[in-house]
Amino acid sequence: MENIKKRNTRLDRSFDKLRAREESGLAKKSNMNRQLRKILNNKLAVAGMIVFSIIILSAVFAPLICKYDPLMINLKEVLKAPSADHILGTDRVGRDIFSRIVFGGRVSILVGLGSALGAALVGVSIGCYAGYKGGAIDGIFLRLSEIFMAFPQIILVLLLVSILGQSLMNLIVIFVITGWGPMYRMARAKMLSLREEEYVQALKSFGLNTFTICYKHILPNALGPIMVNITLSTAMFILQEAALSFLGLGVPLNIATWGNILNAAQELRILQENWWMWLPVGIVISLFVLSVNFIGDGLRDSTDPSQQG
Amino acid sequence: MLSYAIRRMLILIPMLIVISFFIYSGLELMPGDAVSYMIDPEAAAEISPEKLDALRDSLGLNDPFVLRYVKWFGGVLKGNFGYSLSSGVPIRDIVFDRLPATLELSFIALILSTIFGSVLGFISAIRKGSIADNTLTIVGMLGVSVPQFVFGLVAILIFSLKLKWLPVGGRLMPEYVTYWDRFPHIIMPALVLAATMTAGVMRYSRSSMLDSMNKEYIKTARSKGLPEWRVNLVHGFRVALTPVIVLVGFRLPTLIGGAVVIEQIFQWPGIGNEFITAVRGQNFPLVMMIALFSVFAVLIASFLVDLFTAILDPRVKLG
């Protein structure tokens, strides 16, 4: 008896609920997308989407939310603790921390999302073609990606920073250079199995050209894992931007980003006495990355049933 | 087995050559003259321009690029890494001076994260769907989402600045005699590094354990009437551990670079710390050589891990 009770997990209970609804004729035939429904059933993914939307919306509508210019220096109000006037206090030169976080989100998210999309564009378009064609092209890109992936990521990023110099655009380019490898590998692996499918044979016998076959007909079938990868890379790049800017080697300090705000916390006195200068932004970064990770996990569960567990 | 090892080795060599070629090209493209990092800067200050020119000739700087590269690479293999731009110290001395600190930190973090990660993943898997499992999943997610340095800063604030239990940073002091004198310094960086690494190991060991629990031999063990803990621990966990160990092996080399941020926060005098200083100071020879060194470490370690996996599992073939 006790054994039966123990086996009644959350999943079982939700199945029971579904069955009960079906039997009472309440369950309607849903015309919603199956994958969308699956991800909406994942509580963590939904929570992630809510937090994600809030942060994205506040970044987009930043000028409407903030009373102060994030770059406005006000030497009369330096290192003020949070108050009604400045919700999260001010920094060493009197800039409002709240507006810096909100405006900083624009740049940080741009860097994270832009780099992930850029890396996906490069990695997937190469991986798709090379994986389908095979042969010499595939071999060359495979070796090339191995070379890039042999570097510990942060070392390669810092190496490129020291070569290319510090700027917002350079940082995105560097992240694309360091991030295309895994995307390429993933797209290639997916293509290797998809190209053996029968519909590909059929398309080939129709005489379609290679580009049409691989980009128009096969690529859409590999979109699931690509989306998952883009989401998880966005989270990773946001963390890396924050770490680099914290070290003072990422985005130039005159632009407000989440990492640049944290940069001030390198000073022990600020760390100890002015918590509002670093703790809120640390929490915002963590929340945002956490929400992106939850969405990514939810996406993976809904697009790839074999990965569930 | 031997032929596998040799073939695996043969793949390694062209990669080493190509990467070192890239690094050398990077060095050549850098501002400043090659002479300035081939000889001791202090000596360079006293040499006249004519002598420098003669030196450039004698060093073969007017040779074709490829020939210069071959000579440079030969030097690297013999241990001549060049000189640091800022201090004039041979780079080899800097690397080997800083390496022990990084390895000490990384190994402790690696061991801790492996133990915690695999045990927590195991608990999570055998109690799949329970409150403990869900909590661990969320905590694990937090572990990969909170930036390492924010975690470190909070730890410094609580344990060093408020409670004053542990030192803020550093590693050695002149008055330290035994290892226990400096032990308090490593507690925080090692724990913070381990905590962020545990999450990954935990997820991996959970899915690996779930995988092994669906296998036939687990059913056999159960039907033999063995107690549940024996089935899980002896039959399930042991098998589930192999991929985890492989993962840990792959992590080993990245640790040289992986602790860069942590070393910086805790002022741990390791390679990562030196690397950041070099990047900040535009000390290109040092940046390039540390990068090259870390790639060497990655390639050699991944070679050893592959070999180890092949020994464990004879089905592994050269892909």
C-alpha cells in the first residue's frame, strides 16, 4: 500500500487530473500548438517567461520608467542610500542606480542576445551546409572549430579583447568568434542524421539545388535544438559580459551595463558600506539569467522528448 | 589500444602547430618590435639603435615569416617563452611561479564539486519528482545563473567583512610556516569556485543516474531481492559514475583558465590573476604565452581523458 502511495508523483497526479477532465467531457480539443502547450505547462518556464518579460519591457521602456538620466552626474548627492527620491540610491558621482540598472539592461541584453544570435547565424549556416555536404569543407570547419574550442573560453575572450581593444561592437564580435563553435557542432550533428531521411532523398531526386534542400527543407527540422542553444548561450554571454565588465575589460566604462555597475564593488569599502551599489544589480543579473535558463530548459523539454527526465 | 593512442596523438600534433601558428601571428601583429620581448628590457635600454639593428639581423628578424615561426616554436618547445614586457622576467618563470597556486585552488574546488555534485545528483535521481529533487534542481539552476563574482562578493562581505572569520584574499604571508597557517585563505575561493561547478556536475550525475536506473541489470538486482540502498548505491551509482568522471576529466584543463575571475576577486596569486594583469597592461607576450600554455594543457588533458575512456570502455572508437 505504501509503495503505491510513494509512486504517486506529481506527473501521475497531473495525468489523473487530465483523465478526469477527459472523462467528464470537459477537455476540449485544443488547437493550440502542442509545443507551446507543453511549455506553458512547465511552471518554471512560465515563471521564467514572466520575469524575462518584465525585465525586457522595463529595458525597452526605460525612458518612461526612470526619473533620472543614467549618465547624469550630480555631485551634491553622492553615495546616497536608497530613499523615495532615488529608489536604489546613488553612486560615487551621484548617478541614480535604478536608472543605471534599467538602462544598463538595454546594453547587457543587447550584448547577450546579439552575440547569441550572431554566433547562431555563423555556426548554423556553416554547420548546415558543411554537415549536409560533408567532405573537405566539413573537415576544414570541424578542425577549425576544434581549434577555437581548445581554448578555455575566458582565456580566448580575454586574448581577443587584448588584440582587438575594448568597445561594445568588439565585444559582440569576440563573443561570436568564441561562440560559433558549439553552435556549428550542434547544427552539423543534427544535419548528419537528418540528411539520411527519405524526404531528402526525394528532394534530391527532384533535382533541387543543395542550398534549397539544406536551408529551406532540412533546417526548419533542426530549429528546436537551435532555439534551445540560442537561449542558453544568451544566458552565458550575459554572464560573461558581466564578468568582463566587472574586471574592467568588457564594455567601456562610460556606457552603463550591468557589469559596469558592478565594477564599483571591487573596492572593499563600497562592498561593505554601500550595498545598494552592487547587490541590486547582482540580483537583477541573476534573475534574468535564471529566467533565461528556465525558458531554455522548458524549450528543450518541449521540443526534444528524449531529453526529458 | 596502442594504435588508438598513437592515432589520437597524431591528431593532436597538427592542432598544436596551427594554434601556435595563430598565437605567433598574433605576437607578430602586436605593436612594438619583436626585439623588445626577445631580450631583457633592462638590457635593451642601454643598447644603441645601430646595435639593435645588428641584433635584429642576427636574430633573423628579416627572415621569412614561416622560418621565424619555426625558430620561435622550437624555442617554445625548449622552454624559451620570451620575456614579460612589464617586468622583464622570463615568462617561463612567471608561469611556473604562479602555477602551483592555481592548481591548488582548482584541485580542491574540483574534488569538492565532484563529491558534492555526484552525491546530490544521486539523491536527486533516486527521489525523482520529490520535493528534495525539485529543490535541488532549482538550487542547481541558481548555481549556474548567479554570476561567480557576485557570489564571491557576497561571501567576502559576509565572512570577511561582517563576521571577520576569514581573510579577504591573498595566499601567503611572510610569517606563515605550515600549510595550516595559510589554509584560511583558500577556504572561500575554493568553496565559491566549487559551488558554481557543483551545479553542472549535479545535473550530469542526475541524468546519468536516471539513465542507469532504467537498465536491465537494475531490474535484475531488484528481483534478486537486494535491499533498495544496495541496488541504488552498488549497482546503479557505480555505473552512473563513469560518465561523471569523464566530465570531471574534461574540466581539469579548463581549470587553469576557469578560475580567472575567482582569482581576481580573492587576489589569489595564480595564473588567472597574472593573465588579467597582463591583459590590462597590454603585456602581449605574456597574454599570448599564457593562452598558448592553457591550450597545451587542454589538448594534453583531453588526450589523456580520451585514452582513459578508451581503457574503461573498449567500445570507444576513434571518431
